[in-house]
Amino acid sequence: MTAIEISAAIKAKKLTVLQVVEDYLKKIKEQNDVTNAFLYVAHEQALARAAEVQAQIDTGELDDSPLAGVPIGIKDNISTMGIETSCASKMLEGYTPVFNAFVIDKLEAAGMIILGKLNMDEFAMGGSSETGIKGAVRNPWDTARVAGGSSGGSAAVVASDLVPLALGTDTGGSIRQPCAFCGVTGIKPTYGAVSRYGAVAFASSLDQIGPIGGNIDDCAALLSVISGKDERDNTSVIDKPFAFGDSTDVKGMKIGIPRNYFSNGIDDEVKNAVLSAARTLEEQGVIIDEFDMPMLDYVVHVYYIIACAEASSNLARFDGIKYGYRSKNAETLAQVYRLSRSEGFGLEVKRRIMLGSFVLSSGYYDAYYKKAMQVRAIIKDEYSKLFQKYDMIISPVAQSTAYKIGENIDDPVKMYMNDLYTASVNLAGLPAAVLPCGFDAAGLPIGFQLIGDAFSEDKLVTAARAFQSVTDYHTKKAGGNNS
Amino acid sequence: MKGYEVVMGLEVHAELSTKTKIFCACANKFGGAPNTHVCPVCTAMPGALPVFNRRVLEYAVRLGLALNCDITRCSKFDRKNYFYPDLPAAYQISQLYAPICKNGCMEIALEDGGTKTIGIHQIHMEADAGKLIHDPANEQTYVDYNRSCVPLLEIVSEPDFSSAAQVIAYLTKLRETLLYLGICDCKMQEGSIRADVNLSVRRPGEALGVRAEMKNLNSFKAIARAIEYEAARQIEVLEKGGTLVQETRRWDDNKGRSYPMRSKENANDYRYFPEPDLLPMQIDDQWIEGIRGSLPELAHEKRARYIKDFGLSEFEAGIITAHKNISDLFEEIARQSGQALESARLVTGEIMRMMNNTGILPEDLSLDAGKLAYLVKLVIEGKINRNSYKDALNAVFTRNVQPADYVKEKGYIIVNDTNAVAQAIEAVIAENPNAVTDYKSGIQKAFGFLMGQVMQKLKGAGNPGAVKAALTEVLGS
């Protein structure tokens, strides 16, 4: 059942909220060891909430909420009041927020039920969900492989149907790449469409929270719930939440396909699946046009300079003074800082903090950060030119399918190149939908993305719906086979 | 000065008196139990985001316009990164690349009667840090975030000062301006205005010397002493053939000397970069003109007007405009009494005396202008005499009495009723035949005695002139 179908069944009294919640909690208990996707299961809170939500549904209060009664999993970098929010880091182990993120308030008001917090790369820094304190998330399609990252837990739980929906965050591809690796659907919204209030910041100018689900309608319904103006986030620029229709009409839509995304480095199976997805859309009346994506060679460099610069500052508050980890070995103030941060952060986080501190330091700012911001402006500009020509762009998400756990962990540069197709979307603040479009010979899922102009989510959802109306990749569920 | 000249620039931090903090809705109040005016934003909880209080922008523009600055139309915030326990985010939201005000100036009066123009390099907005509290008893340090995110303006001057007197003149006028604009309460003892002095020395005509930045200057007196000390210290180093290092020095007012805090070599690299959580501020001309139009009259403008329109002396106008509370009080008494000169006499006389005696500071002065205006009117109209007036003023100062009731109760209202005067005279003549006889036989002091008796009968409320005339007439007949 889809998330929307679950809610409808509850409203039709074919199911109770408690039945649904207990069913999922049972599955999580039995199967979480397979993927290691849940860091924390909010068992008691979920059962209590189930009763509350049932009462609200019974009085008709939630009639207009298509996701009322639907369970959801939350990436562990989104603040949940009363539920530990650790960002999968030793630094924040045991930290329980005293306030909810904007999106959490919204989904609770919509009658959704939080089942727990999901594993990820530490502080969302990584593309494989291997760097968290509680170990790697395993891909439900092949548990020897990564689930992608950083929202690996969010994609894995949806792929193995441990929850019907999840929230992830996307700073350089962190929703899209795990969705592609796990064969699920997701949306990275336009920057400013979903409030970042309560999402533990990695790179403030790039981070967005977005939905991950089994199909585009579930994701669109969740995006309607979590989007909208928040006075507490100055970068929240949308005036009202998205309202999506049910159109599948893509006739005459112009979609650009960047030729140079398919030239070198990309696996043939991935390439063919994405090209075939483009043909599927073409068959429905879309006009496909090839072009060369400018600036592609600079995307990863620019992204890492900006993301790490912001991260070095955003993560400075984890200093052992107010909350979180403090080294027991520290005696002086300088030691509190140095030892707490040395011991509390993992290797990749420290690598990025150092990189970010370096590019902002006196004498290097102009050469790195300032230059990167200039290139970012050019990338943004190039995208706006493209959207004068195209309604959207179709592209691969990653060059390969999910790789083996441990395969790239010691090669940060190779890991960073994972973001080649995704990071420019964040640099330009654009929305993108990711959809499953096939499997490789090993049976691993392949995904593609549709990138739209700012606030063109409705168009993206229409095209995605059109694609899923004639394909069934998104209906396949992972078996969790151990290979 | 052994042929050296001193070159100084000032960095003044002023805490703004907005109702709420700069980036959250917490109360902006001095004091309070530690960590009671705090929220996830000003304690930098993970995921909390700043929201800019537009009132701070308005206050910054007010000061910028008053100091003849250019207002930046697209102003931005930047992060200044450094670790210290009073800074919960480990970065301060400040302005480096596009400060709100630039290129201003202020004219100060010199001791020789001339004037000097001091350049204002820039004014920028930033968030204050919290406060560390050291407990010597158990050698623990605690942190209070009540002050975290209190709005600050940093006013950076050009290096245009050459003497402590100029620095004090500038600070006095800046303080006055902040008060008149109503944007800062300027309580130095509460730290709501703080000044750092950058000082270097050079031989006239030479390039600028190596500067030291002096911190922890908590009073005008401390500033003057620290300048004198630092100039002498630098000259001494140079005279002995030594070289100066660029450094930050902390003034110890008790010991009367300064100590190095950090040198340029171990200075923080603040790694400034644009604050990504706050969008650039777009400021339009119309909004600026609206603020310009609503700017209050400043002290120097008031002084000129008092002299021109009310005929006050420069001295009186100076005393009255030295603090906004005083000039507000003066204007209100003058308005309600219609007696500007007498009101000025009251403010510069009795009120100043009362403040000196009681130690009340201008910022804490709270007197009821209506009550004082009532008394001013009575004394000007001759309804009470000067002694009664002083006594009634004092009763208002100390007990905040209702002056109308008070003067009545005390019988201070001068009786002009000729009947009452005639009756009193008649009675006194009847009771004191000997004195009358003495007077008629030419003993002049008997008149004074009779006069006193009449005034006593009138309970001091007789108009002495009228009584004297009437008594002379009766005795003469």
C-alpha cells in the first residue's frame, strides 16, 4: 500500500492507526538489523501518538490531510523534541532537542506519526552512510553494499518498507543519490521552499529537507505538508505550501539532456537506463533535446569549497561547552575545545572542517571561497539560461549503482566525485525529483533525476507522475537478500 | 611629548535599547537571573536560525544619518569565527564586507574654542556575546547567555584624534547623540557603551607608527589615563631604540597600567564569510528618507535654538542639553509653564543642586514636569515667594507631593485680599500701642516689628509690598 492508500484505509475504517503503527514497529524490530537504518525507534511515543491521531481522525479533524495516520521515519539531523537527535555523531550522542524542527511540527499537525530516527553519514557529510557512529547503513537490495548517502537510512527504510515515507536532507545530492541506490522516489525541493529551522546545519546555503517515498504522489503529498513560509527561517521565501494536482500531461514539455553527462566515467548500464527513461518520457509527448552542460568540470570543486567553508563555521558550536560530547581528558579551555572536537568528530567531518577553515583563512579567502562563490553565480546563471529553453533537465544521479561497503571509504576524492551530477542543483538552489528507472545486471536499482527551475515542483511532479504511470520500477521492493 | 605626535582612532560599541534581541525574540534587558533571557537561537542550539530584528537596522540608519554617513543600500551580515565560551555558536554575526553605514563625520569642539572634524570610517551591526562569571570560591567559570545576541552598533572612527581631550570630546558628543536618538541608554557602568582606543606615535610628517589597541576602558577617566600611559610607553620604547609590536593591550585602571593581551602573530584569524542564514538587506531611499524625517533634534541643534528662541545663555543651554533627560524635562516645564527663562533657572539651579546632593544621574532622573511647571507659574505670577517656592520644589523632589495641596496647606499663597490685610493691620495696631507710639516718635525699627506682626497674622502669605504700603498708609494717617 502507498502512504496515501494507508491514510485512506484508516479514514475508511478498514485499518486503525494503531494497527498500522504496530505493524510497522514489528517489522522494524524484526528487520532493522538487516539494514541498520534506524538509530532510534520511538516505540512508546509512536503508540501514544497513534491513539491521539486516531481520535483526531474519528472526529473528522484530519479529513483534509491525505497523510493522516501515516508513519514516517526522520533523518537524524532533524530536531525532534524529546527524541534524541544525534546526527549519527559521537558529538551529539544523547542530545535531545527542546524544540521541534518546522517540518516536524508540520507533519505532526498533518496527523503523521514519527517511528524513529534514521541513520546517515555523520552530520550528513558523505555519500555512503558509512561514517555514522553506529556503523554503515546496508543497502536492502544487497546488504554488502552501501545505501548511498547521506540520507542512506531514509532511502533504505522506504526501500525495505519499514516505513512508507521518510524525511531526508540534501546538501549536494544526499536525498537523490541514496534514492537512486535504493530504488525509491524522492524530491530535493527548491532552496527556500522548506524551512531549515531545526535541521542541524551542514551547509546553510545548500541544505534542504525533502521527502523520500515509494512513489511520486506520496512524496508530493509529504512535500505539501512540510513546505511553506516559516518566519523563523530568513531563507524561507515561499509564500504558501505547494498544492499538487494529479496531471500526467507532459505533451509538448521540453526536456534537455546534457550530452556531456554521459561521456566518460558513467557505467553503461546506468547510462542506458537513464537514456531509456528519457525515451519513455518522449513516448508520452515530451520533446527531448540534447545540450552540453557548461561548468560541469567545476561543480565538485566549487561545491566542496562552499559546503566545507559553511560547515567549518556551522559545526564550530560543537565545542564541548554547552551540550554534546566533552572530553574527559580536558583540563584547560584550549583542551576542552581541541580534545572534545578531536574525539567527538569522525574523520570525514574533521577533514571537511579543516578544508573549510583553510579556504576561509586569511590570505586564501579570495583564491578559494570568493572565487567559488563567483563560479557558483555563473552556474546559477547558466541554469537560468537553460530554463529559458527547457522545462526541465533529465540526468543521471550517480555514475554507478551502489558500491560495496568500505570500497571508497579511504578515497575521499573518489567519494567527492560522486556528487558530480547532483551538487550543481544545490549550488543553483533548484528542485529535482529522483525516480527509479531500472536495475543493473546484479539487480541493483538505477535512478535518474529531473531538474526543474526554481519553484517548478508542480511541473516536476507531473512529469514524474507521467513516468511512473507507465513504468513499474518504483513498485519493486527490496528483499534484503544477503549476498 | 619629546617631538612625537599621537595618532588615535576609536572603536565604540553601543548596545541598542531595542525591546528584543537582534536575532531572536528574547527580551533585551540588562541583568536578570543568569540564562533567563535565552532561547534556542541565542544559545546556538543545533538547528536554530537567526531572524533579523529590523528595528536594529532602523536604529543603525538613525545613527548613520545623524553622523552624516552614506547608507549602504544592499547591506549584508558576515560571520566572524572564533572560539570562546561566551560565544555559543563560536561565531559572531557581524558585518565586514558591506557595513550599513560608511564615510561619516562628526564635528567636535576643541579646548581652544575651535572645532575639528573626526571621520567616521564605518558603523556596523552585530550581536553581543554572553558573559563569563568566575567564581573564585570553587574556581569554576559559569556562562550567562542573557547578553548573547543583544544588538550592538560598532562605530569605527578614522585615526583622526591627537589628544585625550579630543577623544573625550568625541565620546561625549557621541554619547549625547546616541541618547538624543533614543537608541542606547549609554550606561558605561553596565557596559552599554564601550570604547577601544587604537594608538600609535610618530614624528610629525612620518608615516603612521605601529599601533596598540587598548581594551577594558570603563570610564572617560580611564580612557584619558590609558591614553597618557600608552603614549608615554610607546615613546619610551622608541627613545630607547626599541621597536613596537602591533598588539592588543588590556588596561588595568587600579594599577594604572596596561598589559599585553595578544600580539599580531597570535591574533585570531576570524575567517569572515557572508552569513548564509540571513539574506542581504535591500534598503530603499524612501525608507531612509522616512527615518531622516523622523530624526529628533540633536543636542547641538537644541543648544542653538535655546539661545536664539528662549534667550538662554550659552552656559545654561550647555547644562540643559548635556543629557537628553534634562533637556526633555526642561522643555516640558517650559511648555507647561510658558516660562522658558524661569524653567531654565530651575533646571540649572535647584534641580542640578538636588542631583548633586543626592547623586542622582541624569539617566535616572524622573521628575514630574507638570508639578514643577505649576510652581514656576506660581512664583512668576507672584503668588508664592522665593522661599516658599524653594521649599515646595524640595517637597516635590523628595516626596513628590501635589504642589497645589502643599502650598495651600503651608499657607504659601500670598494674600492680596486688601480686606484681610486691613483687618490684620487693625488688629496689630490695637495689640501694640507702644510700638505705634515709638514709630510715630521717629523710631524706624518699630515699623519692622509691626510689619513682622502683620505678616505673622497673615501666616506669611501676605504680599510684602502690599502689606508695607498699607501699613505705611494706616500709620501715617
